[in-house]
Amino acid sequence: MRIFHSDVHRRHAPQRELSGGEFMAAVETPERVETILAALQAASIGSLEAPETFGEKPMAAVHTRAYLDFLKTAHQDWRREYPDQDALPLIWPMRGLRQRLPASIDGRLGYYSADAGTPITAGSWDAACGGVDIALSATRAVLAGERVSYGLCRPPGHHAAADLMCGYCFLNNAAIAAQWARDQGAERVAVLDVDYHHGNGTQDIFYARDDVLFVSIHADPDQEYPYFLGFADEAGEGRGKGFNLNLPLPWGTSWPDYAGALDQAVARIEGYRPDILIVSFGADTFKEDPISRFTLETLDFAKMGAAIAQLGLPTVVLQEGGYAVEALGTNVVSFLTGVAGDE
């Protein structure tokens, strides 16, 4: 298994986020990657490699140019108005307000975001671009013949829509990888999202398409973030009708019920017969995760990986969430061991 990683992620080091009505210490931090790296090295899994550089063209195939330009200068523009601290929005163009891009950095932050929990720091753009390079390098490895590759992406990406940041995500690594695989000649791509939270950005990007199947197992949005997308009746639209499958589960879900949803997901992917599978993997389904409410055990991640491996597809695993830092590396290793099988 080839594993791709870059230290550039450290440039995104947010200090605070808004949660539960108060500012709290940021949850999505560089320490997440460090604990994963330590566990990978201790378990001697795969070969660790630096990613190639792909530039902005693959990003622009998924995200709008205006949004990319905003992300590149957002923190610099913020510093012109405010002290050296994380940039966070304070107003959004909700119902009854005009959908118009303001000149003010406060207005633009709200226009391009969906929450107040995704702070922009001085290095966020560089880190997000590094995550895309990791995702594309892992995808290139699989298209070149590797059965499984792992992209240790940070920040995560699956909440980012074409022109929207949210849920700690700026650029949608999985969607960019899926589109890039299509551009390299893959006729059908499947994206399986097994993060605790619904991949609303990935769904939104591919919702009207039949060349990319999106399947997600996640916490019921009636109870959990992102609240406004991820319901079972969202099946796609237009040409994409029938190519979006959401499998929401309630708080407290343990492995037996999760495994049943995973069986449905695997069956749908198998029927689609994709050329390549992109897995948005979040270890925040773990029972001790501080912002999640499923109860999966470490050994369950190996079972999850093994079920995915039974598809026999060229598979790219991209890191999304997982915030129980002390156990995160062990849980990632468990999942990758299952996906790799006898490799």
C-alpha cells in the first residue's frame, strides 16, 4: 500500500471554533496527523511518500474560480481589518437576504461558508492545496495499478461544496479525486463516505450526475451536523436520479446496525460496477470520539475495511474526520489493515 503525506498540513493550525454557544479549542488540529503517522510507522503499514504537485486545474474542475480566489486571499484580507487571529464569519445570506457577494471580508466569509466552526488561518490555503495533492497522488497510484492507496489528507474535505466551506473543510479532496479520475479516463467512479457526518459537499457536487455514484453512511441529520442534508429520500436529480444513496443512522449506533448499512452500501456499489472507488474515511464513528455519538470499537474498523475490500475494486482511501486523538492512529491502522487484506 502506498501512503501519501505532507507536512504542509501543519500550516493550518486553528486556535478556536464556535460550538455549544461558546468559543472552544479547535478540534481539527495538526496533532491528528501526527498520531496517525506514528501508528502507521509502528505497524509498518505501506510506504510513506511525498505527493506530487498538481496545481489548481483539478480544483477548478470541482470548485468555482471565484471561491478558489477567495480562499487564497481570505486570511490576508482579514488581517487588514482585524488582529492576527483566525478568520470566522458572523453573518450568512440566509432566507430573505440577497445572494450577493459583498466587498467586505466579513460579508465574503459569510457568503462562502455555512458555519462558524471552520476558521481560516494564515496557512489554511497552503494546507488545503496540500491535501488535494495528496488525494490526487493516491488516486494516480491506484489508476497506475496499485490496488489500495491511502491519502493522509488534512484538513478534511467532504463538507466543502463547489463554493462553500464548512465542517473544517475548504477543498473537497474526494470530489476532486473522483473528477480527476473521470478526466483520466475512468468511466464510472464511486465515492463511499463512512465518516460520522454526512458528506454534504460531495453529494451536492455530484447530485445531478450518473458518472459518479455517491453512497454515504452517517448520523441522521435530524440529530446531527450538517442537519440540512443527508436524508434517506435524497436520491439524486436529473441524470443523477438513483445515483445518490444516503444511509442515515441514529445516535448510539453500534457495529451490528452499522454493518447492515454497510452491506447495503457495498451492494449498491457492486451493482454500479465502478472503475475505481474513492473512500472518504472518518474514524469519528469511534465510541470515544468527542464530537460524535456512534459506538464503534477499534476492531470494527478492520471489519469495515474488510467488507469494502470484498468489492475487489481499485480503492483510494482519503482521510476525513476522527477526533479522539489518542486512539485515532490505532483506528486508522485497523481500517487500513482490513482494506488491504492479504496485500
